[in-house]
Amino acid sequence: MSRIMGGSPRFDWLAGGATLLALSACYGILLLAGTLSLMGVTLAVPEGVWAGVISTLALLAVVGVLLGYWRHRARAPLILALAGAALVLWVMLGRYDRLMELAGFAALVVAAVWDRRLKRATRKQEN
């Protein structure tokens, strides 16, 4: 079963990639809008769509860590990723708090890096 679900390196990028995309969607759009406004151009981004994209990418990062869990069986990165995604979802869909947002993204980054290291270590042990 682990060979089917988490054994393939095809999705090793998912946790880190989705986390980076979520960060880029959140702070990249802010940077772009700020830069454009300095040049006199207004960028109107629907907040619901913006929050939905960030939330979806955060959940995708959890799926990536879950795929790694099936390979290395370490629960801690998965729990950290779930906590990070929960914070991001709360901030995006509930009450906004910058500190909670940063903590959620930090947890996702740490979980993705931790998961990647565990995947590499597990792959080396299998070879």
C-alpha cells in the first residue's frame, strides 16, 4: 500500500511547491498590488477568490505531507502541517490576524522541509 500511495517520488514536490505557491499567492499579490499602485495602476483582486486560492494551496500542502507520511510514517510533520493549514484557513475564512497568518505559513514551511528530509532519509534506507 505505501508503495502505491507514497512510494512514488512523482509527488515529492507537492508539499513544498504548494506551500511556496500559497506564500506567493498571499504576499506576491500584495507586493504586486503595492508596486503597481506606486506606478499609478490600480489592481482589484476579489478577496474571496484570493482567500480561496490561498486556502486551497494550503490544503494541497497538507496532502503533500500526507503522501510523505505514508512513506516515512512520521506523524509530527503531518500534525504540524495540519495545524499550519488550520491557522491559514482560519485567517483566510474567519477573522484575520497577521501573527496567526505568519505562524500558519511558518508551520507549513517547516512541515514541508521536515517531510522532504524524512522522504530522502527513507529513500536512502530503502536503497
